[in-house]
Amino acid sequence: MHDERIAPIATVGGHRADGRERRNGLSGLEAVFQRRRRRAGAAFAIALVALVSMVAGIAIGSSHPNPAAVRLVTPPVPSGFFARIHALAGTGRGSFQAQQLAAENAAINRTLAYTPIVRIAGSEKREIALTFDDGPGPYTPGVLAALRRAHAPGTFFEVGFMLRWFHASTSAIVSRGDPIGDHTELHLPMSELPVSDQRNELLDQAAAISQYGAPFPRLFRPPYGVYDAATLALLHKYRMLMVMWTVDSSDYLRPGVASIVHTVLAGARPGAIILMHDAGGDREQTIEALPKIVHALRARRYRLVTVPRLLLDDPPPRDQDVIPSAGVGAG
């Protein structure tokens, strides 16, 4: 008896790969792949036709005289409760940011009603302000990065002509919501300038920062800490508050990271305004010291705020030293 054994029929992807495929001169796999290529080509042709039809339809619809022929989908406009939430979260009138700025400006006005200068705020709350002079500069991005990582605010007193090269940092400060004060246009000692030049130093800097989104500065810090009666008269005219400092970190001397940290912590007290620098020289030590300072101050239960917020939360005492200074300082 003749023994006929049925050979298993190989399948690939559900397709037969038996002798019938081989009779066409192709192996089973080759036949399957050839069919798949033909089907892929047909699918591509169908898709291409559909795409051309869709583009043609859009072109015809866009030129149709009836606007209803083209249906536009627009996002829903928030209303009621959600509209209020949307407004508060924004930056326009009625937002939390706008309300905060208005409150801080009012605090500056209240302070100006009894003193033209602030060296320290009140002592009722454990709040401290970190301030930075002489920027923007090549180290300002590093200072901003350190503050961002530490979730800490800063108050910046910028020199106007520096924006010609480093205005990106000014834009970044504005985006952060940190205040920018006036540190003059050319960083000249105000007490050595005539009134007209002092005015130019103030207003030219204000014009420079305004090009990058900063409002007219309400705060002013004199270079080297020097000023005279003419400076105070100009600040009164433009409703600007002079902000000096409680603690000079001496970071501009580059005394070492440990020394900068020690100086700041040794002078820290409620209402203190800390003087540091983000430009005017090599500020790598300042950048390295910042996270250590922030961590140590918070460990002592201090809250870091901007100068305007410091004035709002804990108004400065009236007995500020306002005697004009002619000596060269650190600012």
C-alpha cells in the first residue's frame, strides 16, 4: 500500500506557502511579501487620492462666498465662576498679579509719606529681602537659576547701559515677576553730578528697562551708596523710594563662599535688606553662596520676599537714617 503522508502547509501571516506558490517560481515568503507590497502600494494610492480631494475641498470652501460653508471651531469663552478664575490667573486687570502689584505700590506710597529712604523694614515678621546690584551681566542668568531652583524671589537694581548686551536677563526678571529698581544709567556717584545729569541717570535707566517690559521703577539705589539733597529732591519728584541695605554681603570683594554666607547670616534679622551683586565682576562665588544662604535663612524660619512685599507685610520704622552720604560704599 502506497504511503501518502500529508506535508504540513506553512503559513506566514495567514497566507499559504505551499507548492502552489513555488510553482510560480517564488518561495512562500517571497510570495507573501510581494502581495503585501502590492497591497501597500494600493493603500498609498487611495490615501493620496483622499488627500488631494481634501485639499481641493478646503480650497473651494475657502473661496466660497458664504462664510457658513467653512465651519470654524473656536474654544469656548469662560463665563461665570470659571471666567473669574481665568481672570485671576492671568496678568491683566483684576488678576492676582495686578492686585499684588497695586498693593505693593500702595505700600511704597505709604512709606514715602514719612521717609524717602529705607535701610530696614519692620521687625514684626520674619521676612528678609535679597537684593542684587549692577546687573544685568554675564552672571545674572546664574543668579536667576540659583533663585529659581531655591524658589526664592529677588529684587534687582539694574544699570541701564548694561542692557545693551544682557537685556535677555532683564526680560527673564520681568517674566519671573521680580521687581527691577533703578541703579542709574552709567553707575556714576550721584553726589558728584549736577542736577541735570542726575535726572538723566534716573530717567535714561527707566527708559532702558521699559523696552523689555519693566514698569517705571519705584525703587532706587544709588551707586556706591552716595547721594545728596538734589538726589532726594529728584526721587521725591518721580515718587521713587531710595532703598539702601541692612547687610552688605561684601560679595564684590570675592572673599570666598563661606565668608559671604557667614556675613549674610551674621547680619540677618527680621526686616533685613541684603546687598549682593549679580554683575560688576566675577560673581561665581555669589552664585555658589546663594543656595546655602537661602537654606540657612529658611532653617531659621525666615521667609524670603521682594523689597515691595517687605514694605507691604511689615512697614519700615520711621527712624531711618536719611542724612546724605558722600562717602563711597558698596552699592
